[in-house]
Amino acid sequence: MKLLNLTNSDLVSFPKEIIEYNQLEILYLDQNCIRQLPENISQLNKLKKISLYNNYLTDLPSSFFAIETLESVNLSANKIVSFSENISQLKNLQICDIQHNQLTEIPESLGNLSKLRFLYLGGNQLQTLPKTFGNLKNLLYLNLTYNQ
């Protein structure tokens, strides 16, 4: 199986069985009540796109950033308060949507994502951006609306 869509499935936790689908490339878990991701999520090492829009995530396990195949991440409309410096490990990331969370700062290492093209940061509590933002030479779109 390459695609799994469990959007709006009344999930209160990340289904452990998903980890067994090691050929999975696209995973939709939007509009559920998931509060945390499992530490072994990095076993989904073929995953290219993950969408966790509108859940209750407050942070991400460090193993999430070990999924180097990720090209698109949607974590919008959660309750994430900080983002790890380990985001720089996502070397293939092109689309990053973390709008409508509770972020007060963005890690400097985000500037190392040379393939990043679309970055959605609106609806957070950001006041400044890291100096490394100038390194994002392939960035085509940046949304910073509704921040401080």
C-alpha cells in the first residue's frame, strides 16, 4: 500500500498498525484527535507526504525528523509550541505547512532546507524570523499572515 487516508476517522491516537506499512508514501490523518506521534514513526522511511491537519499535536518526536524522504508536511491547525532544530534533517522537504499553531520562534536550521519551496507560517505567534531565512534560495511562497 502506498497511500493511506484516515481523515476524519475519530482517531484519538496514532494507529500502531500504520508502522507496519513500510511501503507507505502518502499518509493522511487529518481532522482527528491525535495528540502525539510514536517514536518509531521513522520506520515509515519511504513516506513522501504526511498530513496531520487539525489534530492536537503539541510537539513531534525527534524520530519524525529522521524520515529523510519527506517532501510535504502538513501540521497546520494543531497546538505545536516549538519546532526542533532537527528539521534540517528533512533534506527533501519542499512544502512545509505549520500555520495555525502556537509557535513563537522558528529554528535557525530551517534555513538549511535547500529544496523548500512553500512555507506556511501564518496564524502563529512569531515576531521574528531566523537570519538563515536568506539561505532559502528556492523558496517561492512564504505565508506569515496573522502573526505578532
